[in-house]
Amino acid sequence: MILTQRLHSPWTKGQGFLILIAFLLLYMGLSAGHMLIVKSTVGFKEYLKNDTDFYTKILISGQLIKAFAIITVIGFIALKRYRLNWTKLGFVATTRKWIGIAIIVALLGLFLRLLLMKWMATEMPNWVPLMQPPLRDLAVNLTSLMLFLALTIVITPIVEEIFFRGFLFQWFAGRKPVWPAALISSAMFGASHIVPPQAISAALMSFAILYLFVASGSLWPPIVCHMVNNLISIGGNLLASADLLPSFLMPPGM
């Protein structure tokens, strides 16, 4: 059975710890450096002068830093240092069937997580402000908007799948059966989203993405699923902001 099998990991226990620690140190160092530069130049008050600035600047900078940290650590430590190639992360050919399944999984996952959000909004109303969409309007310049969309829909899904499924899950699954590896890596994927409602939603979606990865043997179906998820989420949030969605599809708090 898939849940009890163990996968082959390209990295030993010690190598995996080195990769993970290197990523955390680089990511935190770059984030701290970014904030220090802001503080010593324009200042936080000017940098975050309104909600739109917050969402565009913080989310764009956060995604850029994460992407740089992942590609640097995976490229130079996980692969080059140990003389591995990108196929070890799951970059192998897949079929149209699995791409189609990935799209269906993304659509079903979005609908189920919308129901979860509505339930959480009812049971935990204090969480509603935390469920606001990341881009609530288009009151940003075109360059910022296009950069945000490119990062959210294309770049971030690729780098997160490389790190959380291609590296982290495979590393865990090389030492543990698939099910505890899935639990641990999904919990870490959820925690990376920080805000509780999004963290819970992301962790649950991770299980479906991991199924695609293990069953297909390729990282492409998870990447497609992640991209479709983000594309429809952002598009739906913008439509909701313009009151163009039916009430049953409206995110909580809108």
C-alpha cells in the first residue's frame, strides 16, 4: 500500500538536516536583512503606509526571498554538492492523464477548503479578519500587480513543490513510511503559511498534492495542481472584491 511503503531518498539523514538548516538560516537571514534595509532607508511607516502597500510589498518580498532561498539551497547544496540532478526531485515526464487529475484535484480541493473556511468563520469568528484575501483590490501599479501574479501563480508553486515535496517529503519518506512523512511535511508546509486559517487549509491540500506526487512519480502534477489552485484563488478573490461572485462562493468576511 502507498501509505505504508518507503520511498528512496537521495539524501542521508545528515545531508537532509544540512539542507533544511541551510534553507532556514538563509531564509531568515534574507528576511531580517530586508527589514533592516527598510528600517534604515524609508522606514516602516512609509513602507507600509496602507493595506494595499502591505499586501503587495510584504507578499512580493516574502515570495522573492523564499524563491531565492529555495533555489540557492536546493541547487547548490541538495543537488550540486551531492552530484545529483533535477530528476531526483521528481522532474520526470508525466502523462496527460495525471495533468488532468491534478486539475480536478485542485478544483475539488478549492471547493472543499472554501466550505472549511466558511465553517471556521462560523465556529471561530475571531479568525475572520485573518481570512481576508491576499490581494483585495487592484489599487496597485501594474508592475507590482504583474509581479505579484507571476510569483503567486507560477514561481511560488514551482519552488514550494521543489522544497516541500521534491526534497522534504522524499527525505522523510526515505526513513519513514509514507503516512508519517506526509503528516510531518504537510504540517511544515502548513506552518510556512503562518496565518492559522491558511495554514490549516494548506496542510490539508498538501495531502492531496502528495498523493499526486507518489502515485504519478513526477513533480509536474503537484506543480500543476498548485498553480491551478493559486490561479483560481487569486482570480476568485478579485472577482469577490468586485462583487461578481454568487454568495455561496464568496470568501468569509467579504
